[in-house]
Amino acid sequence: KQEVTQIPAALSVPEGENLVLNCSFTDSAIYNLQWFRQDPGKGLTSLLLIQSSQREQTSGRLNASLDKSSGRSTLYIAASQPGDSATYLCAVTFMSSGSARQLTFGSGTQLTVLP
Amino acid sequence: SAVISQKPSRDICQRGTSLTIQCQVDSQVTMMFWYRQQPGQSLTLIATANQGSEATYESGFVIDKFPISRPNLTFSTLTVSNMSPEDSSIYLCSGRQGQNTEAFFGQGTRLTVV
């Protein structure tokens, strides 16, 4: 069974700090990995999509890396701001998901950036 | 990516009743999915909504409890039937064009069953 794990479950940092969120997955046969942000009680906002052939993707202060062979991805947030406070979810499309091509989600990291 | 409008955004329902959630995409999309997010948990896939045919349900979810419709490539509904307090969750619809494309989500429906 394919699983996605995120550590830590919660993280609190002072404003301005750089931080790294971790995601691991049990099967390296993937199509891609996607990072999302979720604000309390809200839907998901897509941050970055990394294809299996890529090593990293960047968007503004966000940088996501992918090491498919070791089953790991990291989301790096530079110069964190209070507005970055949210839950960050990692989701993988495994090749064994069949024709459905659905996402398998990690449990998320709840980030709090203190002013 | 495309935009999904999901409604209602929240509802409080009596046990034993049913609620239908709607998702409208602003362009045709190949794949649509319905997820559930229980309090404090991550997302769990309920089913894949298939255009013009019966949805494909994940283990633990059945059509009688969560009937799904997808009459065309831009619209889908999920009904939560005969609700109990255990159904209190956020329900989210999602779309994507293919396995190599970005998945996008509606705003979610926060359901409370009393």
C-alpha cells in the first residue's frame, strides 16, 4: 500500500526564518508530487507540482525538491512571514493508482509563523 | 489551472437527512474526484466521478451512502445520505486533466451533522 508521510506534524518559527518541510513516500514509481497549502476550514491551494523527471521547482519564496529514488521531497520556505501560517500538504500520484490517477495525501504539517 | 466553484461552503444538517454538494468547473476537465477530510485529519479519497457512468468508489465508501453524479465534463455532485454526526467533515471536489497535470480543488464544504 502506498503511503505518504509528513514530518513534523507541527512547526512554529519566528518571522524571517527559513524553514524546511519534509515529505516521504513508500513507492518510488510516481508520476509526480504536489505541494498544497490549506488555511483553516478552507480548500486546498496548489503551490508547486514536481514531475517525476524533475529535481526541483521554484515559485517565489518556495522551493520544492524531489529525490524519487529515496522517496523524499522537501518544501523550502525562505524568509517566512505570518501570512505563511497554514497547513502544508504533500500529495503523490503513484503509478499504481491505475486509471484513476488520484492523489495520495500526507497528514500535513501545521506551520505557525510568529510575528 | 481551471477554477472549481463548490457549494454550499458550509451547512448544518439534522441527522437522517441528505445533503447534495455541487462542483462546477469553468472548463472541461478529464478527471474529477471527491475527498473527505475529517476533523484534524488529512484528505481521503471517496470516489472518482466518471462522466456518464457510475463513480468508482474507494474501499469503505459505498454508492448508497455517497451517490455521485457527473453528467458532463464540467459538473459533478456528491450526496451525503442519511447523515449521522460521524459524517461531519469537510468535503472537497478536485479536478485534473491527466496524471501529469496539476490537481486543483474547490473551496470545500464544511458539513456539521447534529
